[in-house]
Amino acid sequence: MKSVSAILTFLYSILSLFTYSQQEIAPATHHTTPVAAPLAGVLTGKITDAITGESLPGASIYVHDLKKGTISDEKGNYRITNLNTGKYLIEITYRGYSTVIETVSVNGETQKDFALKEAVVENEEVTVTGVSAATRIRQSPQPVEVLKKEQLFNVSATNAIDALAKTVPGVNGLSTGPAISKPFIRGLGYNRVVTINDGVRQEGQQWGDEHGIEIDDYSIQRIEVLKGPASLMYGSDALAGVINIITQRPVADGHITANVLGEYQTNNALRGFYGDAAGTKNGFSWNVYGSYKGAEDYKNKYDGRVFNSKFYNKNFGAMLGYTGAWGYSHLLVSNFDQHIGMIEGDRDSATGAFIKAIPGGVESIATHDDFKSITPEIPYQHIRHFKISSDNNFAIGKSNLDVTLGFQQNQRQEFGNADEFNTPNAWFDLKTISYALRWHLPSTQNWKTTIGVTGMSQNNTNKADEVIIPDYDLFDIGGFVFTQYHRNKLSLNGGIRLDTRHVNGKPMVVDNEPKFTSFSRNFSNVSGSVGLSYATSDLVTLKFNMARGFRAPNFAELASNGAHEGTNRYEVGANDLKSETSLQVDGGLELNSTHVSLETSLFYNHIKNFIFYEKMQNSSGGDSILNDGGNELNVYRFDQNDANLYGAELALDIHPHPLDWLHFKNAFSYTRAQFVNEVDGTKNIPFIPAARLFTDLAVSFLHKGKTLRNLNMNLESDYTFKQNHPFTGFDTETATPGYWLINAGIGGDFVSKGKTLFSLRFTAYNLGDVAYQNHLSRLKYTAVNNVTGRMGVFNMGRNFGIKLNVPLDFTW
């Protein structure tokens, strides 16, 4: 009855939230005596082994909401200063031990000791994605996955999204070669997934098939993936979920740290280098990093070397900040620069060899030297993404105010003329200013409430002759109220949000003909969610969430008029498109015992006005075809239809005690998606990933070794089922056969006197050298090889990789 009463109280609070907020603040308005500033508190304690009582030096103690922490000294003692009176969610981590997450009340000098147990399975994490304050994942109603830097180190991939897709059930990448991968969550991608990078939403040209996310995977410290509508916190576009990437945060006070990382992969001779240095002293923090990655053309047993799959990129970033009793302020900057070859798949009709464009408007067969270079050939892209942001938190009495401001410039140049190798055919220059203000009201015993405003202002300009979308301006703003309730075993959260977006497309004349006409549209919508998490016991947690999200049409959908390079389509937008709206229901169960860990999640998502493209017909009823620069292209127009998506994810980890060194991990994901009304003879939705079963048999030893520590070995079975439900309308997709990949890895830390000298990891991907095509690979639909009769290009073949990381840590 107590739980039922709490649920009724929670639902009532959603309706009366503004009144509640005023009541919380009201008492201060009746005092004439000034309220004294909160006294700075100190949290101290000791980290020990729960069984032996031995101290654990080097344990990490972190306060997510304040982005500050420390490391225990040689006696296991720790100390965090400049904490205002209040409650804080503290996370304690130590390699080889289970993470401890606990809410601690700080009032003046506060002591809190923590005893850690050796890890059987990592079942505790903190999330800051989709919520207003740091929350235990077990208490979050929405499914959230967390990947840490150590886990990413064990994965061999060519970009950040591929690393996610290999690890997180329900996450896939729409790829155009090894350097370009767009995130898809439960079958939805493009502008339906919001990517956050260091508190600022990443804005590039997400509408494009061959456009990635422009974030360096080496710099990533942590990734959080939220599955399901998150428009309540992030506004338009978070229809499918959020990928929150954290690359910079302050290190422990009194420490200077550094890392040097190197990587090599054999298949495409990928070589990568990364280095960073960071320090914190007396509240002042700084961080600087840089990376470089280059790769030749990859190979597989059907295609040999895949011409122009090469790429190289460089990146640098820095942070400067200060943390005090009043809060913190951080200034962050990054600059990502990438050159990517675009794979067209054209081949010589007699030999089946790949061909390349050369000056003079002719073609030649690609040679060995062409494959071995990392400098892309025609066609290629050059992408630069510069970002600067200010991340701040201010203590105002018992409240906190978060203020985040960001500016980013995304410049995408596309080159396609061998006679003018360095002259871009297309050039998109996108500038975005984003802002977010979140006021965290004083916490009560069980409630945390936040009122916020977020939005952005954008300007896009075409700077080259070829254009597909118009120059435009965009402005949006959204306000929300979000509250969390926690008592005993029950956690509830929810809220409501109102957004409005104004877009203005500008006119353009090309060759004395109107290319675009001016237009303006306004989009407004209401988003919201309500969810609960209930721990039926220490072992089992039940979760339920219902959320409404929305997405305003992007400018490609509203106003495109041009050839979309790499797709063989001429696209025409529709100014009258409506916003997509989503209503999704999630339910799940989590079980964590001595022998078994189990996570299940079921979802159903109804999307109204789902946007897709369809072929246009000419006046005689046949396909509409335009001649663009000598190429005949089918004309496609964007349209809308209601859609239903449903599916499941399951993760099972068997770790039989006392064989705690053994883990048998299994992950299964399945998504089915259909239009409500048939489209050109099919109800299937495009770009829906096939079901996948991933199994990993892993062993780990020597957690306290004196020379070699944390030795781990694993053997993976990665089976992707056939996709027999393609979007066959307008000859868009074909069915895709299933395939089975076998992967392996071994690695560990080499130590001296208790300190890690370096970490080493060897990986083997696709040991059987299987030739396969992923259903979400756009290379599947490149030209037919007339010699073999096979259509398109196949994914990467057998690949061995090695990673070396050297960490350094000094006190000052």
C-alpha cells in the first residue's frame, strides 16, 4: 500500500509541480534577515577491502554532479573539500572490485568509509543522461548502458559508433566504409538520435547518409547510451534516444595524469596515436589532448582491397576550469579534422578490378600504390568540426544552477572532380549556438526537481556550386519541468516539456533559374515521460517507462533540391511536412545474483508522421528521372506514414561462484518495424537492423599480480540473423543473408611496485575471414561486379589489432 500511495502522490505532483516548486521556495520570501551563505564542507574517509580490511590505495572517489573527485592515498584515505551542505551521489571505483554507489549527506566535516568487494560482475553504474541529476542506473526507469574508457580499450574498431555497435545491444551503425558510421538506436537514426559531447549536442549534417558524428574515439572517457524517447530533456530529435559522449573532465585534486596510446590494425594498416595530460590543484583544473589516425584501403576475400576506403583524421582539445564551494566553471575547446575517401565501387567490366578517376575525364585501374596510400582519391570529403563551450554550476543557497553555452562550426567539403582535386564541389558551413539553463530546486527527503530551458540557434551556408539544401536559419527553445522521487525500494521520475522551433529557408538562384524559394515554418510540440523503478529485493529490479517524443523535419526533408552524392538519388523536399511524434512504452527486469546477471527490456513505439522518401512519378506514370551532369538519377520526394516499432534486448551473464574468474556473457537484440499503411507493396521500414546474438566467453586472472595484473582472455561468437524484412519499395533495399563472426582477445596490465607501467591488448576480428554484408552498410548497394556477379562491396575481412596504453600519475 505504501508503494501505491507513493505512485499516486507522484502522479499528483506532476500536475501540481509549479505549485510545489513555489511552496519550496516561498519560505525564503518571508524572511527579512539575509540567509547566510552555506559553509564549505569536507568529506573524508578510508577505502578498504571488505574481506581483508586492507587499505586500497589508488581508488577513485567521484561526485558526478560536481564533476570533481579524488584518489585514495597509499593508506586508502581520501579527502574532498569545498562541498556545500547537502546530499551527494558518490561513486567509488577500483580495478578488480565492484563499484560502490551511495548517497552521502555532507554537513561540515563528514567522515564516510567504504568497503569494496572483489568484482564478480559490474552491476552498479551512475548515469547523467536523461535525468536532471546523477542517478544510479538501477533507479532509472529508462534503459541506459554505460561504457567506460577501459571497456573501449578492449574493443577493436575504426570509429566510435562501430565500437558502440559491437558492445551495446540495440545500437547499430549505418556505415559507409570504415570511417563513417551513423548511430541507430532500436532501428531509428539520422536526426532521430541526439549525440551529446561534453554537455553540448553535436550538430553536423546529420541528415546525410554519408555523414558521421565527427568525434574522435581515442579521446572518449565515457559513453552513456539512453534507449527511447528523450525529448523531455533534449527537445526535438531525441526520438530514438541519446548518445552522451564525455571526453574531458577534471582529474583528482593534487594529481597530474598523462596517457600515451598507440594502436595498429593489420587489415588496413590502421595506425593511431593519442596523448593527453591533465592536472588539478587547489580547485584549478586543466587538460590537453591530441590524436592522429590513418588507414589504407581495407580488404576482404571477395573484393580484395576496397579502393578509396582510406581515411585519416587528427584532433586536439583542451579544458581549463576552476571548482570552489560556489560551484565550478569549465571552458572546453576541440577541433576535429578528417579526410575520408568515398567508396563508389565502380570496376573494370573485363577484370572486375576497381577503377579510379584521373584528370582528363577518364578512368584507370587502381594500382597497388593507390591501395596503400592513406590520402583519399576522388571522390572524398574533408570535414572540420570546431567547438568551444562553457560548462558551469553555481550554488545558490540550497539550489544549484547549471549553465551551458556552446558554439560549434561544422564545415563539410565534398570533392568529386579529378581535374580540380582541391576545389570542393559542395561545401556546407553550419554554425550552431546552443544553450541550456537548469535550476535544481532544493532537495527534500525524497524529491529532486529541476526546471530548465534549452535550445539552439543555427545558420547554414552553401559555399560551393553544388547544393542540395538551401541556406537557412533555425532557432528553437524549450522549457521543461522534471522531478525524481525515491523512497526505500521505489524510484519514480517524470516531467513535461514544451518546445517551439522556427525555421527560415532562404531563396537561391543558380544559372538564372530559381533553385530554392524562401519559406518559413514553425513547429511546436509537447513532450513528457513518466516511469518507475522498483526493487522487489536486493536481487531483482523491475522497470517501466512511458514517454512521448517529437522531431521537427530537417531541412533536407523540407527543402532539398539536388543530387545527393553517393546515393544515386535526386532529392526533393516537401515544405508541408509535419513533425514526427512518438509514444513509446518500455518494460524491463534486472537480476543480479552471485551466479547470474540478467537484463531484459521490451519496447513498443508508435510514431505518427514517420518521414521517409519515395520515388516520384512523371506525367505518364513512370519513374521521374533527371539528368544531372550526365548522370541519370531517379527523383525521390519525402513523404510521411504512421509506423510501429517493437522489439527486445536481453543480456545474460553467467558467472558461477566460486569460479568468479569465468564469465559467459550473452546479448540478444531484435527490432521489427512496419508502416501502418503499405508503401509501394511493402509495410517494412528502411534501415532496420537484423536480429543479433552475441556470446562472449571470458576469463580473468591475477587481479593482484605483482608483475602482470588483470589478465583477461575472451572468445566471441557474433551471429547476425538474416534480414528478410527489407524495405523493398522503389527498389530501395534487398534481403540480407545472415553471417557468423568469431573474434578473440587477450590483454592485461604490466605493473611494478603496485603501479601500472602499461596496458597491452591483442584482438582478432573475423578470424574465419568471412565475406559478409551488414544490412545497414550502404556499400551493399554500390555497383555490380560484372566478373563475379556480386552486387556492392563487402565488409572488412580478418583483422588483427594491438593497443598499447601507458598511464602516468604524479602528485603535486
